[in-house]
Amino acid sequence: MGLPAKYEVVSVTSESVVIKDLGPWTIHLTITNDAEGIVEEMVPYLHGRRLYYIDTDGEMDELLIKDGKFVGFAPGPRGKNEDH
């Protein structure tokens, strides 16, 4: 087990926050593998916005949150992460 995921915030809008995995994954967990920790860390800043992440393959997916806790993953909007 590695250190908590290392990431950066790449976009904040009134509807969503997008973060991006930074790695290195030989040291840090990926956002996918540290989803519970990421959600716990980010919930105070979301104010009801959706949380998307750009994974190690460059794909954008959503971290699903219910009652302030991570509950699963969903495909993110495609075609919106090329500039991140």
C-alpha cells in the first residue's frame, strides 16, 4: 500500500470540480485506489458540486458521493478533458 493519492485541482465550476492524478504511482496510490480518502478530503470544498477525476489513462470519470461519503464510480463526460 502506497502513500495517499497525489493530485491537483484542474477545474472548478459552479457544477463540478475536476482533479487529476499526479503519481508517481510507485509511491502514491491512484485516485481510483484512494477514492474514499479523496472524497473525505474534498467534500468540505465541493459545496454540492460533482467530483470528477482524470485517471492515469487520461480518462475522466466521476467519484460518486452520497451523504459526504464515497459510494462508487461513474463514467464522466467524454470529450471534455482534452484541455486538462
